[in-house]
Amino acid sequence: MLEKIIQLDKELLVYLNGLGSERFDGLWLIITKQVYWAPIFLFIFYLLQKKIGWKNFGYYVLFTAVMILICDQTVNLFKYNFERMRPCNDEEIKGIIRLVKTSKSFSFFSGHAANSMASTVFGFMILKRYYKHAYLLFLFPLIFAYSRIYLGLHFPSDILTGYIFGATLGFICYKLYAKFVIRN
């Protein structure tokens, strides 16, 4: 059963990665770097601060920092215990996928997917009561994490697991924030 899932995961990666073209490689290399998302993050921080005030925004930043720390450490724990090769290093498929970027670290599960989904869920849960279109925040983790498949750095299951872990942690973080900061 596990072998079948791994094989389907590889086939899906080959398909999704194969949708790319050299013309767009530079764009996806930009998309995968968090620093280029800074203007969007600053805009979201502005929206948050405007609605929840400086004190609660300070707590939001603190909760987010702890949440990202937990995400990163958990991802590292999984990566070094599972030691799954990245697609770019997997001998079975590295010759048939588009290798736009390589990395020597392990693949399972994606820190990009976990961190982006955790921060998005946490921010969304706060902003949804103030902004009708807050759901658009979810474009960030979708595009950001897809860049990892496009570049040949993660399997779809790495992304999906990162999403599930990140969404769960983001929701828990929001519940703690609501209980101790907002006090609903």
C-alpha cells in the first residue's frame, strides 16, 4: 500500500513539474523566496494592526514567531527521521523531471508549505471578521508551495502533509490567541 502511494506521489510530481517551461523558471525561483513576498506580508500586517490595535498586533507577532519556530523544528524532526530524498536527488525520477533548483537536504515534509499555511490560517482566522475577501490569503500558500513542486524540490505528499500540519498548528495558535488575547 505504501509503495503504491509513493509511486502515485512520484507520478503526480512528474506531471505537475512537467507543466513548467524554461520561460517561467525565473519567475518561480522568485516566488519560492520568502523575501519577495515581503510587500504582501507588510500589507497584511498593516490590515491586522489597523483592526486589532498595536497591543494585540504585538501579541500576534509573538504568537506567529512561536508558531513558525514550532513549524520549523517539527519539520526538521520529520526530515531527519524520515530522510526522504528530494525529487531532485531521487535516482528513479531525477532524470525525467525538470530540475530548476537543487538541494541536499531531505524532503518530507515541506517547511515552506507548513509555515505558509500556518501563518495564513492564523491570519485568516483573525481577519475574516473584518474583511469579506480574507479568503484570498490562501492564494499565498497555494502558489508558494506549488513553486517547490515546479522547481523539483518537493513531492506533492510533502506539500500536502505540510499543509495539514500548518493548518492544524495555525488553527491551534488562533484558538490560544483568541482565548488569551482576544478573550471571546
